[in-house]
Amino acid sequence: MYSQQELDDAVASGVITADAAAALRLHVEQQRSTAIPDEEQFRLITGFNDIFVAIAAAILLFAVGWIGQSIGASTGLIIDRDGPTFLAPLFVAAASWSLALYFTGKRRMALPSILLLLAFVGGVFATALFALIMGVGPDNVDGNDQLGGILAAISAAIAGGAAWLHWRRFHVPITIAAGAAAVAGIVIGLLIAGLGQNAEQAKNVILGLVLLLGVGIFLFAMWWDSSDRARLTRRADVAFWLHLLAAPMIAHPIFTLLGLNNGSATLGEGLIVIVLYVGLGLTALAVDRRALLVSALAYVLWALADLFKRFGAVELNIALTALVIGSALLLLSAFWHQARAAIVRPLPEGLRERLPLTDRAPAVTQQAA
């Protein structure tokens, strides 16, 4: 069975034309017993070998990091007496890139590629951060939010550059989200540096910035989605990971800034949580992405449990909450296409043209990108 990624690569290399690839996709779609136009497709595994290789790679990276930590400790290249060393994440990043040359570059394995990308970018970030802390001195960083924010921003910038290099070489869809996270880290680090010693008191300002960054990443994801409204190419996979990153950055600040997760909510606040979740659900339906629903799920679970408790169902509040939410999400999943069509059709034409198609069957002639 040929994957979507392999078809994209074949088109890019000139082995087959974009029209031939689109015709093949149409043929496969017509052979399916059940057409699911709003199924959120993305590549996670291509077979059990993906899981096998991912587990093996994780074990190897853990061992490499442990060896790096031991070498750093023996050579004195550590933060404080028993702290981390930049050699551990450096070894992990180097091993991740080396493994990606085969498992990503040649084998095109989905799950190992995701794991190796995250290990590479995370390893580069940690390497830069630990090295910078050692360079300026751990004592100078301890308790100095301004310097810590600057070092974090520099490390995030280096990690963003590493993500760009990885994208240029391997084109793993999650790489764009990793780069966006690095950019967000730069901005947040600079804000913390600007606030200096007032960073703890300016928690709401930081949360507000995270919310704005989340909205920005969401709009960036929609840009990728609008370039592939039929979701036939790897651009849809890129958008998926961007939505997955943006969702918690939007949901958590909203509920936190409104004071809806401090453990002492009133009945009205619990109802606000539910109303907000419905609004996020309508947005998720319009853009055909379920990440917003999943990210805010913990808040609505807590709100419903609290409401049931206040109405006297103390012993069954958790069970009733799970029953209501589980049933609602299953019904929404079963009738997602119909619900989405009802939401999208009344929207202005200009907005509809930027949203994913409600019926993607006619759009199979789009070129891979």
C-alpha cells in the first residue's frame, strides 16, 4: 500500500504526474466501503515496524544521553555539582539526526520520524541552554529572571534554526510546528527578560501573550489548511500539528485568565466553561480540526463534575460527567460531517472559500505540495 507521503515524493521527483497521483487517490477513495469526507487523516504509523523502531530509537537515545551525562560529570562539564551537562542533549541531538538520515530520509517511517525530530530539536534547545548557563555561570542565572529569559530566548532561536535545517533536509510535517514552538519560546523568553524580577507578578501578562501566540499559530495553521482545502498533501499534515500546538496555547490561557481553574468556581463559572467549550466546538467544526475540543476537554470535565456535585450527585458526579461528555463526543463524531455542513453553509462565501471543503471528493485534482 502506497502512503500519501510516498505519492507526494513520487510527484516531486517526476516519477508520476500530479494528475496521475490525484487519479490514484480518487480510485482508492472510490474503493473504500464508507466515504468519510471529514476524517482527519495524518500519518502516525505505517505499520507495527514503526512502533518497533520508535521503541528501539527511544532506548538508544536514552542510552546515548546517559553516556553523555556520565562523560560530562567525569570531565566537570556540568551545572553545579550534580546538575545536567550540555553533552547529554548534544549526544541525543547528534544521534537523532544520524538515525533520521536512514529512518526518515530513506525509509520514510512516520512515528520514528516524529520521535527523532522532537529529540533533535529538543536536544539542540537543551544543549544551547545548558551551555549558555555554564558560560555565564549558574550562580548568575539563579534567581535572575531577566538573564534566564534572555538565555531561553537565545536557546529557542537556535532550536528554531535547527528545526529549519531539519525541514530543509527531511520535510517531516511536525517540523513546522516545532519551529513555531521555538518562535513562541523566543517571544516568551524576551517578555520574561523584559519583565525582569516582576515576571512572577506579571503572570497574567505572560498568559495573555501565550494566548496571542496561540491565535497566531492557529491562523498560521489555517494558512496551511487553506492551501490544501481537500487535504490531499503533506500540507494538511503540517496544519494538523500546528493546530495541535495552538489548541492548548489558546484553551489554557482563556480558562486561566477567567479564573475558571482555581478550584473554587461558582455555579455561574461552571456554566461559562461549558459555554466556552461549545464555542470552541463550533470553531473546531468550522475548521474541521478536533484539537481544540481535546485541549479544552479537561476544563469542561471539571466544570460538569463540579455542577453535578453542587446538585447533590456527589457519589456519581465523576461517572455522570464521563457519561455526558463521552456520549456527546461520540454523537458529534458520528454526525461530524452533517454538523459541520450545518455550521459552514451559513458562513460568508469569502470565509467558506478559506475553510476545508465539506465535500472533498471533487477536489482530488489538487497538486501535491
